[in-house]
Amino acid sequence: MADDQKNVLVVEDEKPLSHALQLKLEHEGFIVTAASDGQECLDLLAHKKFDIVLLDLIMPVVDGFQVLEQLQKKPPMPAVFVLSNLSQHEDEERVLQLGARKFFIKSDTPLTVIVEEVKKV
């Protein structure tokens, strides 16, 4: 693995979106791991260091808000980008207060925009 390659964890229960993000990020040179729910995400984070986490909010088992709360308790926190179809301003404020760097509304954000933000980290 090259020193400049970043490990990205995609946490998304919608398989087509998860797969599309994985392909685009790998094409840009990232090492990508996918998780389909919040508990799987926390299990992976307990055993491996990730530089960046792309995190859905509404997922089975453990939701994205709970994942962010757990990440805050165990610094250093990776760069977290939240991807959600929740479009309430309160949800965006809450995830930013919990340490997320950006909040993207899935239905309004092209994957290329998300990938460009990830590349800035």
C-alpha cells in the first residue's frame, strides 16, 4: 500500500449506492471497505484505522447518529462525511455538532461532488 493511499469506510445500507461510491473512490486511488449498518461500522472501526468515513444516518441495528456519538468517545476521530436523505436543518446541525465534516443530501448531491470532497482530506 502506498503511503498516500487513504482508507475509506463506506457505511450505507443501500447496496447500489454503496457499490457506486466504492467503485468511484477506488478509481481515485482510495482503499475502500463497505459496511451495511452502524454496528458493522463500529466493529470495523474497532479493529482497523480509517482516514475517512462516509456515513448514512438511517440504517438498521445502529443508526448514523449513534455511530457519531461512539466515534466522539474514542478520539482521534476520522473525517466523517454524512450522506442522508434526511433534509431537516436540525439533523444537519446535530451531525455537525457530533463531529461530522460535511452533510450531503443523497438525492441532491452527485457522487462526483462527494468524491471531490473526500479527495480534499
